[in-house]
Amino acid sequence: MNRIQKFFTQIKGLLVHRFFQVLLFIMLGLFAYGLMFSNVKPERVQVELFKPAEQTIRSTKTVEDTYKTEQEKEEISKQVADVYSLKKEYAKNKVDLISSIFDSAIEVNKETDPDEDHKEDEDKKETVKTDAQKVSILKEKLTDEVNKNIEESVFLALVQADEDELKIAKDSTITAVNNVMSSRIAASDVENAKKKVVEELGYMSISGDMKKASTSLARTAIIQNVFFDKDKTEEQRRKAVESVEPIRILQGQIIVEENQLVDRDVYRQLELAGFLSTESTIYPYIGLLLFIFLTFAAFYYYFYYSVSKKDNKYNQLLIFSLVFILSMATMKTVSILADLKNSNLEYIFPGAMAAMLIKILLNDRLAVAMIILLGSYGTIIFNGDTPGNLDFSMGLYIIFGGLTAIIILSRPNFKSKVLVAGLLLSLINMAFVFSLIFIMDSHYTRMEYLYYASAAIGSGVGAAVLTMGLLPFFEAGFGILSSIKLIELANPNHPLLRKILIEAPGTYHHSVMVANLAESACEAIGSNGLLARVGSYYHDIGKTKRPHFFIENQMSEENPHDRLQPETSRDIIISHAVDGGEMLRSHKFPKEIVDIAEQHHGTTLLKFFYHKAKKQDEATLEAAYRYPGPRALMKEVAVIGIADSVEAAVRSMKHPTPEKIEELVSFIIQDRISDGQFDECDITMRELSIVKHSLCESLNGIFHSRIEYPEPDKLGQKVKE
């Protein structure tokens, strides 16, 4: 493990230079390009017309089948019926014509028939017009075209009828013609329409000649009023053609099955899909290269500009790279096995492993970014080696599983139960797979459903098992203090914790109290509460060398410092921070825990012994009575240092009240600020205010007011009474 750690340390040393950072991203991009190259390489197939296909061929892209689209348009166009328009004005014209004929006849009769007064006046005798003359006068009032279409018998009947009879015939004829001409009359329906008008006039109560004349006029008026409308027909056909959706060969669609005869239609589709083209194309390679460049450019920007601490940046970069390489290699292996077995084995891919590792080792943001990256690349790698095809369902499966794992591990107590999280993830994976199957309306046998369920469960459990197996290597190789490692160190059965409990029980109780205070305060400002708790457990481990020289372990014994010189007491008290760091290093504790033991006092002054020495010798230097430090470098160390002082000070108070506690906490924090103890730590004044509020709340809960019970003898006396 030491060799691995040294190897990674050397690599981190190279990554200080931007050249090697860029080189690392280029190598990762080339690695990804190499794995996905076969998935975008244009496929060439050997097929011959009218011979069986040697393999099942799927379309690699979506293309329009223009031939079938045109066929469909022609078929739809033929199905559109001719449009015939009704000429409504024809009915009005014919009604007006009939009306004019009858009106003309009435006028002729008035003009040619002298009234009774004229007949009796012998001086003004007029010659009565004959019927032939009347017919001639009537024809003059009408046009030649109208006269040509009307029989002579009709004219004769019109001039022979009286005015009342003509009016009755006029009304009846107009009504009948209007009724019949208002309906649609095609060329083939004209004769039937004429019969219909004759039937309507059959009930007219007028003389026989006039009735025949009206019937003849009505038959003449009935003509075709529905005609083929070329413009509207073309418009309807155009709309029908435009409504035809282009017929496409869809990406992933099977064009020809294995051993299926390649007829002309299949051959044409293969040609459209580009399988018969002899020209090589570089567009898929350029597209893949551009896609990889965009993704890694984004990650380079994040690592270069977003991560502030250099050592943390290089650790994150290396861990991210290793997890990416491992996940991509696993993904490619699973896809190859799935293609060889011609099954949906890809659902067993433990994509959530990457999210779990990054979540535990680094942070949530990088875990989310990693799983989105893997999901995107998964759509290409799991395309069944069909160039141009993207398996979006598999990409969704990877992303959904990874995000679910991140959410599960974000819950309290789940970081120490990765296997339990994997089992829960398996159930969610199974539900997601079935949701995809049902959405796509796929139909499978019971055994196939069981297979999918097993693959989803295997994916979740496999991710958890791989995560637990790989975590120790990453922790050892990069010196990372993971949550799982912290929980192991927090076990009360740990040898060093048992040592504190047995040899310095007062210190153990003090450490537990500090742990409670520091954890709450760190969580309140968004720092690592678990690290603060575990670090608090061990921060005073150095006191186990001389436990009785510390007041919390003296019980009711005499204080040995009363007999010692201030210099000796100073050395004993200060040494517990140095001794604690050495003890933790000897037990190979993580650096963060060692730092807490050494830095929790910073360079603060031992005021009691300094003032005691000052009384003995005015020349005593203040620097001689300060802890060697260093000062707090992490927020967690700063909070633990405050909690350590506050807990000891409050415990020494006789009657702590909320007001006194708040005043004491404020004083300790202000004293450390003025002493410059936070100058090397990035904790802010706002965060210190939050820490103060959290400590006061916790201390008020611990040192709350209690009921003052009577003394035992008084209690017995009251009972007797």
C-alpha cells in the first residue's frame, strides 16, 4: 500500500504542472475514444439481390423512404373524390325566367283584349287580336333563345288563359321549379328532377292546357346545377397529399432479418440507409471526437477553476480519472458480453459503483457529473455495435441508478451500510427497468421478465460489492479519510478509545461531551460533523500518558500541580498535544485526526501557569507558555478547539445559566479571534456566530435547570409527618 501511495504521490507531483493536467485529460479522452470507436465505425454489409441475407441488418440512421412516400401520396390523391359545386344562382335564374314568361303573357293579354267599355263604344271599335297574333306579340317580348326552347302549344295556352289562371300557374310553377332546383342535380339526375317537378305540378287546380303549359315550362327550367370544380378538387388533393407523413426508415429498425430474401424493396432500403455505399465517411469519427472533447473540456474547466486547494484538486483529479477508467472498462466488457450472447446483459452493468465511490471519496457534485458522463457514453457503448444508433434507454438506466445511489448514500447512517444501500438500489433498478419495458409496450415471457429482474438486482448488489472492495485501495492509495473509515474509528471498542476510557475516564467523558458540541456546530456551518465527532474522541489521547495531571481525572485527589514549578506544569500540559499526535501517528491514524490532536489548542496561552510564573519572575516570557501549534488549519479543528475550552469552562461553573453560558462562549470565541487563532483557517465571522449559537443551544440542553430535591433527612421527616 505504501508503494501505491508513493506512486500516486509522484503523479500528483507531476500534475502541479498544467502540461501534465492537459496530458491526463487527453489520455482519458483517447481512452474513451478507443473504447467507443467500434460503436461508431460505419458498417459495410455484403448483400446480393435475390439472395438470403447473411445477418440481421438494422438501420443506423433515420432516413426518408422517398419512393414509398411518393407511392403513398399517389394513393391518397387517387382516393380523393372529385368535388362538384352547386350553382345556387341557376335556381334563381330559372325562377326569374319562368316569372318573366308568365308576366309577359299577362301583359299581352291586357294589351290585346279590349275592356267592356271599349266594346260598347261603336265610334272607337277595335279589331280583336287573334291567338296567333297574341303568340307573335308574346314572342317579341321574349328572347330568341327562350322562344326556341318553348313549344308552340305552350305559347298558345298562355295567350288563351285569363289573368287569374296565369297568376295561379305562375305561382305553382315557380314554387315547383324553386323546390327542385334548390337540391343538387347532377347531369345524370336531370331527368329524375324533371319527373319530380311534373309530380309537384300534378296537383295544380287549373285547366288542362294551362297545366300542360306550366309542366312544359317547368321541365324546360330544370337543368343541371352541380358541376365538377377543378380548383376545389385540386385543393382537396393537395391537402390530402400534404397530410401524408413521410415514410421513414427509423434508426434501429430491422431492414432485413437473417436468411430473409433480399428483394428489390429491401435492396432499395439498404441503399437508402447507406449500407451499399462504397464511399467512406469520417463524420462519425469527427462527431465522437467532438463529443468527447466537449465533455472533457467541461471537466477540465471545473478542476482548474473550481477547486481551490491544490492538494485536494490533484487528489480529486486522480480519483475521478481512475474511477472513470475502471467504469468505462467495465461498461465495454459488459457490452461485448451482451453482444456475444445476443441478450440484454447490459442491464447488469453496475453503473452506480462510480457514483458511490465518488460520493464517498469526493463529493456529491462530482458524483452527479460522473454518472451523467457515464450515462452519455453508455448510450454509445450499448448500441449493440450498430453505428449511428444510440441506446437512450440504457443511458437513462445508468443515470437514474447513479442518482438514486447518491440520494440513498446522502441519508444518515447509510454511508456505513453500502451493501444495504446496494440492496435498496437493486429494488429501485428493477422497478425502473420494468417501467421502461412497459412504456415501450414490449411483450416478454415470464422467464425474460425474471431475467431482467435478476440483471437489475445484480447491478445494484454488484455496485455495492465493488464499492466496498475498492474503497480500501483508494483510501490507502490517496490517504483519504472516508466516512466509512471515520465510523470504524468511532467504534467504542477501538483500542485507543478503550485506553482513554480505562486510564483517563474523566478525559473520556470530556471528549464525548466535546464531540457532541463540535458535531452539532460543524453541521450547522456545513462542515464535516462526523470528522469533528471522531476527532474530538481522540483529541486528548495524549493525556493518557499522565492522566492524573489533568483536573478532569483527579476526582477528589490532591492536584499534583500544587507541588510543581510552573515550568514543569507547563511542559506536562503542553506535551499532551504533541504526545497525542505521536501516538496517533504510531497507530497509523489518518492525517486529519492527527491534525486535530496537535492543533486543537493552536498557539493559545496557558494563562494560569503563565501568571503563576509571572508572580515568581517578572521576566517570564509569554511565548514560553504558549502551545507549539500549529494554529487551526481546518474549520473542524477551529470548532473543536472552541468546544474544548467551552466545555471545560462551563463544567467548572457552579450554577450555569443560559445568560452566563452565552457570555462565556462569546468571551472564549472573541479571545481566540483577538489572539489570532483563526488567522490560518477559512472560517468566517458569520460561521463563528452560528457556532456560538449552536454551542449555546447544546450546553443549555446539557446544563438545564433541575428540580432541587429536599435532603434525605428532611425528606424522611416529612414522610413521618
